[in-house]
Amino acid sequence: LKDDLWANYQQYRLQRFDTNVQQADGVITILGKYNIDTTACQATLTTISGRRSELEAALSARDQEKLKTVNAELKTLWQQFRKDVKDAVRGHYGKGAAGNPAALTSSGLGTLTV
């Protein structure tokens, strides 16, 4: 039972990671359509994507400490990605409505989950 539950969790966690990366890539694509500089966003997303193998290794080894560390790092990186997106939009449109964090959240840009 324990092995089956862990395998299920591992599969879910990796799928969730992949979905988050795909959603973030979609945000970058949309911003690019509006000629918004996404250099910082892309750099952060590349770093996040590079952590997938660490996440997978920690899950496969059932290494709770490593998993805790990787999850903490990913949480920080996702926060940085959201900040990069907000900063890119603010930089493009200024401090008007697009610079309003509430506007970004209501548009879905602030809702990526870890």
C-alpha cells in the first residue's frame, strides 16, 4: 500500500511540475506577443525547469530531506518568476492598471502553484 501511494504521489508531483512549467511558458508566450521583455522570466523558468531532475531523483529515492530542500528552492524560484512577470508588465506599461498586482492576479498571472 505504502509503495503504491508513494508511486501515485511521485507521478502527481512530476505532472504538477510539468503543468506549472507549461503554464509559465504560456505566460511568457503571451507577454512576447505584446513585445514585453521576458528575458528575466525566461531565465528563471529555465532554472526552474533544470530542477526537475533533482525533484525526480528525490522522489525516486524517497529522500524526504532532499525533497524538502528541492521544494523550498522551487517555491522561491516560482515566487521569483511571478515577480519577474509583474516587473516585465510594469516595465512595459508603467505603473498604471497593468502595474497593479491585483490586476495581474485577476488576469491569472499570479496564480501559478508550486
